[in-house]
Amino acid sequence: MLRRVKRSFGISAPKLSVRLHIPWYLRWSMMLPFLLAALGLAWWAYGSGLELAGFHRSQTEEELTRLREQTSKLTIENKRMSDQIAQFERQIQIEQASNKETSKQLKNLSDENVRLQEDLAFFQNLTAMHGKEGELGIHRLRLERDKMPGEYHIRMLLVQSGQRAKEFNGKYQLVATLLKNGVRNVQLFPETPEENAQFQLNFKYYQRVEQGIRIPEDVQLESVQVRVFEQGSQEPKIKQNINPS
């Protein structure tokens, strides 16, 4: 114990130093100007180095500003041109649709004109046709394929000769000859009683007939026979065959 006391307060005791206590915020406030000055000096040295290397900050900023403005103008111009292109595309589509519809109408008118010319030539020669009074004939019989597979369209003109022909009442029937896997069979039209009204005939001198038929897509249509029946008769008054064109 005595030794420990002598060691603490004797000649060999450690030296004691007294320092003034400075708060941390005062210490940082005194160091802050030096730090700012060092940062400013570093920034100045960095800028000077860039200028010595040929890089001018003000010119670069001006160039960047000019490029940003040019990019903005090009963006606006591209949007305007895109809108114009979309408008032109819509206009072209409208014109193409209009041209297609006009072409379709012209084709229909041309077909109608041909048909009317044929009708005119036929009726001009109708009075010169020889035959018994009231004799029935099938003229201008056509069998054409429609757009859809298995669909066909039949056109014909029924004519009674003579000036004193009586009114014809009756019906017509279509007998289709079909071929499938080398086997032939027939299909009658009308197929159901509900369709009978479409196949009725009533005329004095002539009647134009147009009728569509549909057969299975996996069979071949070889021919169609047109049979015309007078009212009350079980035997056809006239019949005629036609092959698809």
C-alpha cells in the first residue's frame, strides 16, 4: 500500500497535464472554413486542368443547351410527321376502299349491262321464234359457282311462245347429280316443304329465275337437271340438263 502511494505522489509519479476543453461544434466551426477553402481550391484546380486540356465548361454547357433544344425541336417535328403519315395512311385506306367499292359497282353495272343487252337481243328475236301456241321453253340456262365452296347459282329464262298463250302456273325442280368416292347419287331441290314457295312459277309470256343451291363440300357436282311441272301434273312438262361452268 505504501509503495502504491509513493508511486502515485512521489518523484516517480506520472506527469499530469491540464488541457482546455473545447466543445465539438466550436471545433468543427473552426475547421469548416479550411475545409471550404480546400474544396474551392480543388474545384478551381479541376476547372483549370480541364481548360488547360482544351475543355471549356461554359462552351460545353452552351453546346448541351443547344443540343437539348435541337432534340426537343426534332421530337416535335417527328411527332408532327408521324401524325401526318397516319393521316395519309387513313386517307389512302379510305381511297382504296372507295376505289374497291367503285370497281365493284362498275363490275355490277357492266354485268347488268351485258345482261340487259342479252335480254334486249332475246326479246327482239322473241317474235321471230317459231313454235306451237303456248309452247314452253328454257332459255339462257346457266350454272355458276358462287364464292363459298359447295355453293352454286342457277339462272334461266322461261318463255311461252305465241300471242294468245294462257297463264302458266306450276313449279320447277332441280335434280343435282353428285359424285363422291366414285359413287353417284342425286339431291333434289327444294329439299324441305318450307322451300317450296321459292320454286313456284306464275307467268304468261316469260319469267326470269335465279336460285342458289348448296351441296356438301366433299362431293363433286357433275350436272343439274331443271324440271318444270305444270300445276296438277306429276310429269315434267319440260326438262333440261346443264353442267357447272
